[in-house]
Amino acid sequence: MPGSIDWNDNRWYQRAVFYEVSVRGFADSNGDGTGDLKGLTEKLDYIEWLGVDCLWLLPFYQSPLRDGGYDISDFFAVLPGYGDVKDAAQLIEEAHRRGIRVIADMVMNHTSDQHPWFQESRQSRDNPKADWYVWSDDDQRWSDARIIFVDTEPSNWTYEPAREQYYWHRFFHHQPDLNYRNPEVADAMLDVVRFWLDLGLDGYRLDAVPYLFERDGTNGENLDETHDYLKRIRRTVDTEFPGRVLLAEANQWPADVVEYFGDSDECHMCFHFPLMPRMFMAVRRSQRYPITEILAQTPDIPDGCQWGVFLRNHDELTLEMVTDEERDYMWAEYATDPLMRRNIGISRRLFPLLDNDRRIAELFHALLCSMPGSPVLYYGDEIGMGDNLYLGDRDGVRTPMQWTPDRNAGFSKADFAQLYLPPLMDPVYGYQAVNVEGETRNPSSFLHWLRRLLEIRREHPTLGIGTFEVLSAENPSVLAYLRRLEMEDGHESIVLCIYNVSRFAQPVELMMADLAGKVPVEMIGRVPFPPIGELPYFVTLPPYGFYWFTLHDEG
Amino acid sequence: MISPDGIVSLLPDFLPRQRWYGAADRVLSSVSVNSFEVLREEWPMLAWLLADAEFEDGSTATFQLPVGLRPLEQTERFLEGKGRSFLGDVDTDDGPALLYDALVDPELALALVRHIAPDEDVTLVRPLNVEQSNTSVVYDERLIMKLFRRVAEGPNPDVEMTEALAAEGFEHISAPVAAWRQDGRDLAVVRQFLDGGTVGWALALTSLRDVYDSRIDPAEAGGNFGPEAGRLGTITAEMHLALARSLGTEPGDPDAWATTMRTNLSRSRARALDASAIAAAYEALRGIEDPGRAMRIHGDYHLGQTMRTNEGWYILDFEGEPALPLDERRALSSPLRDVAGMLRSFHYAAEVALVERGPSANDDELRSLGRRWEQHVSEAFIEGYCATEGIDALVPGDDDDRRRVLDAFTLSKAVYEVGYELAHRPDWAHIPLEAVHRLIASPR
């Protein structure tokens, strides 16, 4: 895959490794203190070396940046500090040349209040854009819709004196919701989708999709109208841009999220949100059930679809989604656990959450790369970067990428004071201790280890698209599963993964009599293990240890 | 063909070697075969028999034994290291044969399950560890056959109770698929196998190992078992509610409970116990106006009878206390007796995990962490139990009375444990003794 793109492969996303990157925080090419598209383009060799198949760019559009760029004021322009549309085209072209695809965030639900559409709409009740947003004479309509940002927003309605009306916003008051019941809006947003795909973009991560439409008597989430519109986008993509991908962000329970796959006619991918916190809980409780429970509750997905799985990203799971009875588990375990309570809803990077324990980091990445779904890495986690909680909620995990131990972490030649955020400088996670240059030179670094893991994953499509089957094990600290895939030549590829989620060494006996005669070969070192027999297969694992095996016929 | 005549002479040697014999404290005087049937006539042969044993003290027992036969010259891998399962050599019409416990033979274990549940199509066999009163075999990791080794007149409580619970829609059991009965006696039952589960005991030890190693308060530690125990309490209450609906209840009789407890106390050989203080605690039961209901209960409830799965807790093995005669196992009692059983199990878990640590088991800090774990987990269990809707109808409405009944059953269980440990595992007697002292030192 790296080095060349198979343009006939319309299901590439089912086996791809994604890498989420903030343009602002990756590399600054012009020394103004802020990362830019050119800087990112210059670092593509590194991303190719790491073995990433697809970049996911956080919003890089024109924006007043009151919500990290998720408040877009011009869908067709690049934020000037990041470059221009030509730079974006160049980034995509250079990435493609290295076998890397590029997708980007797109915010469908709302715009910035600075967007010309809204500026016009708010003027009067009868201008041409008057119905492009959702207006109401009173602020009591749709009171069943929850307020998502309860800490800052008292209501989903905000008063506009010029119209003597209220406008609807599911997020911040400076992010008015677009009115998708207006066909002009639906068409205009489809043109936005077309614009960047025309430029070569390989797809979108669609932000906050459950809220596009509102309807009386509902909570305004997951409405049929919303699904219908997403299907319309999908039809447009399939007809005009085959092979491009739609990745939905719907922070809902898996059973509800699968609706966004439609019947293979809506989004290609959706994020699996509850998996990540449950991996943390499994390690904390030294038992696999937090993970296996949620996987047991995860429905099968239609053919051609895929989950996006991640350890960390810029959004966090919040407890607001876990209120029903079937979710009691989350309440009982999370709301009472001091560590989880402290970290929920707070952006932390992976390594600080793991107390910088490399064993768990390896365990988690092995899990991430072998569970059903395509792994999404977050920039900086591959070198074990830390966070700066004092920068406030989301900025704490968006500090500059640490390239070298030199000035400004090698991120920018600007004056330190000019940087958009200070790089980390603490003795444990600071750029003098943690940086790409140092980890590239050190063959036993986490970076090299992860690169090797991604290489192995790429060699085994079974890990991307194989079936998934948890094996019975009496030891609660051990999670073992099989991935199976029928290959084109007719033989079945089987991968066996075994994990110890406890900090003590553990034995396990696995019931695999139906696989008797197969020889497990460890995938990293290619060391053959004793063949599987009629009796339970006995394996011992070191603390937080794991094994990946391919199963071969004896002889 | 084979006949029982060649087999019966081998039984006096074979039976006492079995874990399910359960009569090590008695002297066997005679064995006879009261039922015999050949279930499969070609090699390997399968025969089934019931053996009546008489003991010198006049007591009797009936053992169930499926036996397999293979030609003597054959050596089978599955028999290696299974000396305990051999009965010996016998002559058959087809030549000399080795006679053995059929359940260790995968081919015969399949033949037997096909006999009991002919509708089920299974191919893979995995024998489980032998238990005190039964032997279990897993098929295809999907079904489990439990063969009762000591057969009694009347329904086997395990079959009876799980059928009653299944009829009430209580899903947290291994649901029965087929039962094998003869002349009103339950011989074996085939159920769904709980795939991917962990026995509660193992899960509790996982939590305790984390607590003892990290030395963090059990409610704050990574291995906090409180939420699990709370959910187990809820399932336990739901089990009682389903049993009450299905098999009915009667008004609880605290006088009778106290009398039974006192009888058991006087039978106890434990001189280490302060009998008068214990008896006084039992007497506190009398005079309770609302003691809750008396009903069929699990009867031998502890962590080893529970299993954590992806669908939450399951409850296993409703045979009751294996040492008791059948009519006592089926007797009605307070549902709080099961709660008491689980509280005792929490105490044992904390102690066993402490002993695992060897010399540091004497560490005062660890001892108090273990005590704290037991308290924390017990509270969570009781809270989960008592918060379950409808349970108030089965247990005393008054909090103090509820506590008094629970304490009396917990004490009674601990007294029983003291006797058992002194007879079988004297090194362990300190565990229930400590519990007894705690319960009589701080009457509520």
C-alpha cells in the first residue's frame, strides 16, 4: 500500500490505518508560529515511513476559531494562517504520490455566526437567506432536545434582536444550525461536499451528524430526514466520486450508531465510541468483561462498512450518552471510580492516562490494530507525547508535534512567544525527552515498535476485515479472540490474538479443539508454537503481555 | 454382550476412589447393582448401571455409573493418567476388555448425550473437573451434560429449580435443554453451556490480588469489586422473586429457624465455640413479628456458584448443600439464608487471597485491607439485593429485623463451617471462627 494507491480499490478504508492530525499543530513552514498545510506536506515522508494509509485533517477552513475550526465561516476557503486552496491541493497530490489518502473534517450541521449566510439571514425575516437557518418566534419549541454544552449554553435558542426571533443551535450559540428543510440549503451543502472531492480529497469525517434535522415531538436526534439526507450525500459520492469515504461522528450507543451505515447506502464508516473507555476500564479492573460486553452489544454491520476505532482523539466520551437501564454498567463502574471520573470529559493524551506505562501502550495498540475496525491514531501518540492540562479543555492535547530536541521542538522557527501554543517542556513528556528524531534513532523506541506493528497489520488483511469471535477463557484477565477470513485462493486465514489485561503474569487455557492440528506462529518473530491439540491450549502471558498468532496447517 | 456380574465385584474398590463417593467417613459393607442397561453394543461398548451401596452404620446410597469397555489390547490416549477412572478387566463375549468410567471416553460421552438429548447435534467433547456430587461434560462449548453420581428418590433440586426459574423467564441460569429421568429419579440434565464466563470466585480473587498488591482502599482500587457485587446482589434478589412466583412461599417461622439452628449447634463438635453466646444470638430470632417469607432457596449459595458473563451474572448449581439429605435440601427457608451464604463466601475469598501471599499474610495492613474489602463488597451486595423492586415482600420489612435474620443465618452458616473445617481442613478453621467471634461480639 504505501508507495502507491490502488484506485480501483473502493473498500480501502476497511483495512486502512488512519492518522488524525491538526494542521495547526503539526509543522510550521513559514515561521509564523502556527502549523500550516505546506508544513504538513513537508512531513509526509515521516507519515509514509510510519505506515499510515490515510490522513484525517481537523478543520482547516476559514473560521473565527471560536470552536477549534468547527465554526466555519467559508466552506470554500482555507484559513489564511494554514495556506490556501492550492496548498490543500498540493498536500493531497503529494500524499497520493506516497500512497497516502487524505480525508478531512466537514461540519454539516451548522456554520459560524460569522458566515455570510448567517449574517444575511439574521438581518430580516424576508431576505433571500432568511430561511437558511432555523428561526422561531419562541424559545420553547423542541424542548425535548437536550443541551449538549450544558456548561456554557443555557438554551438551544438564542435571541436575534434584528428579527425579533430566536435561532436554533445544538452546540454553541455562535454556531447556528443550518435549516436542512430548505432545499436550497441541502443543495448548497452538497456543493460544499463536491468542492473538496473535486480537488482530490478522499472523503470526509462528518461532524455531529445526528442533529441535521429537527421535528416536533422528537429530541431532534437520529431523525429519518437526517438519514435520508446522508443517503443523498452517499449517492452523490458513489456516482460522482466512487472510492471516496464518509466517516460519521455519531456519539451514540453502537446499536444506534449502526443506523448511520444504513443498508450500505449511508456512511461507509462510523466511530465506535464506547470501546475506548472500556479498554481503560478493563486494564483497571484486570478483567476483559468491560471490552467483551460492549463488543457483544455491538451489532453486525452491513457489508462494505467498517468501524473506526481509536484510543484517543480530540473528542471525549461523555456520560450523557449512558442513561438507559442497559447502560447501568457504565454508571456503576464509571461514576463511582475516582480515576475514571477524573478523566471523563477531560482531554488527556494516551501516555499520561497510562502513567507513561509502555507495556500498556503496546497492549492497547495491539488491541486497537486487531479488533474489528480500522484504527485511527492521534498525532503525537506514536511517540508517547503528553498533554498540558493548564491550557484548558481541548488545547491541552493540541500542543505542537515534537520533532526534535531543538528550539520549539523543531515545530517552528518562530519566536517562542509567537507559537499558537507552547510545546511541552516538562522533564517526562517535554520535547527534549520525547521527539521524533530521538525515537527514530533508537531502534527499541515505541515509535519503531508501532511502525513494526502497523507493518504486520498491513500484511494481514484478516485483521481488518476478518470475522471476530471471542474465545472462552476461565481466567477473567485474559482476552482471546479469533479473526478469520476466507482468502481468494479458497484457504482460510486465521489470526489468534491473546491479551493479558492485568499487571500480573497470567495463565490461560483456550478451548480450540475445532482447530486441533493447527500450528500457531507468532506474528512478530515468526516463532512456531506447539500445535493445538484436543486438550485446552495452554498459554502463559507476562504482565500486560499479548500474542498475535497466525494459525497454519501442521507439516 | 456384557453382564453386570463381572462388574459388581470391582465396585467396592472403585467407588471409594471417586471424588463423588462422599462416604469416606463410613465403612462400606456391600454393593449391589440394581439397574443395568447396555446402551451401545459395538466397541467401544457403553453400559449404564445404578449401584446400591450399604454401609456398616446402616445408611445407604445409590450411585450412577456409565461404564465403557474397550478391547484390552487397545491403548487409548484419553486413558493415560486416568488410573482413578479404571474399574478393571472384564470378560465379554467379544473377548477381554478394559472397564472404565465412560465419561472420560469422548466417543462414549457423545453416545451418552445423544441418548439423553437426541435432538442436539454435537461433535466435540471436553470433560470438566469432577465435582462432589456430579460429573460434567461440555459439548461443542455449547451444551453441558451434568450426570448426577449419587441418585436419590424424588426430583433432583438442580433440575427442579432451574426448570422452575426458566418457566418464570429468569434467564440468568444455564437453561435446561433435556433431562434424563427414570422412575421419578433425575439421572442427568443437559443444559446450555455458559460460554466465555468466569466463576465469581476467580473474579473476586482477581480483585483481591489487585487490592493486596496495590494496597489501595478496595473502594478506590482499580480492582474495585463493589459494582460487580452490587449487580450480583440484584440478580440474587431477582432469582428469589422468580422462585417465589414459581414455587410459592409460606410465612417465615423464626421459632423453627432458631430451633433448627440450635439443634445444629448442639450437634457441632466444635468445643472452640462459645455455645451460650451463639445460642443467645439465635434466640434473638424469636419474637420477630415480620420475619419475611419462607421459600425454596438456592441453599448452597457462594461465589463458586456464580458466573460472570458478557450478559452479567449467572447462577449455577441448585442442588443445595451436598452433605444434606434430599428432603432437607428441598426444605423452605428464608431467602436471607442465601444472602448469608454469599457474605460468608466474600469472607473466605478475602482470606484465601491473603493466604496466597504467603508470609506477608501476617501483615496487619493487608489483614485490614482484606477486612475492608469484605465489608465494602458485602455492603454493595446487600444494597443491590435490597434495592431490587419487590424484594421487600420476601424479607423482613423492618431494617433491624432484616439485619437480625441475616446475622442469625450468617452465624449459623459460620458455625456449620467451623465443624466442617475442623473435620476436614483444620488449618482453615480460623476463618469461620473469626466470623463467629465477630458476629457474637457485636450483636446489632
